[in-house]
Amino acid sequence: MSLDATARRRYARQLLLGEIGEAGQERLLDARFRHEAGGDADSYAVAADYLERAGCAMAPGGAVLRVPSTPALMRFAGSPALAESAATILGAFSAVEHLKEVLGIAAARELPAGLRLSDED
């Protein structure tokens, strides 16, 4: 697949990055992802948005997009008031880790277990 003029304009910033470039962008455009059962819906929505903006597409046969479960999100948040912020952070983290795998930069990692936004209960 070769990028047409429209794709070059749309993904111009990504094409400038050494980690992505034209070959990487073509891989992103070919990449498909799907929801993992049990993952937090809000985190998944954030991750899916980032991946779609990068050029990936949601499809039933795609690679599993791993996002933390809702209980894991709440542990990370440390407070119900921070749940939305936690979902945004964890969704963005999940998207970045997925992109690293698609681009062959590195294997996806898990967020460190003890990390929390708040110590409140």
C-alpha cells in the first residue's frame, strides 16, 4: 500500500517521526483492533479514539486492544472522583502500548500495579 496525497496530509506529523515514517504509517493503516471482554468501557473508548486517529481500524478479527478492567481502573483512580481522569490516562496508555506493538517498536507493557492517582478511599 502506498500513501496517497490525502493520507500524506492527514498523517503528516506521524510521517515526520522516525519511529513511524511512511512504512510505519502503512502498518498502522493495515492494523485492526478489537475490544477485549472485561476491559473498562471508558478506557477502551479513549484508546479506540487514539488508535483510529493514528490510522488503525476497529474490526472483529483485529488484535485485542488490552485495557484495564473497571476494578483495576478504580484502584488506579484511588477515588471515585478521579474515575474519568483515570479512564483517560489508562486509555491513552493502552493505545500507546498497542501502537508500539503494531509498529514493532516494543512489546506492550502493563501499567505498574502500585501506581495510583490518589491515596483517598
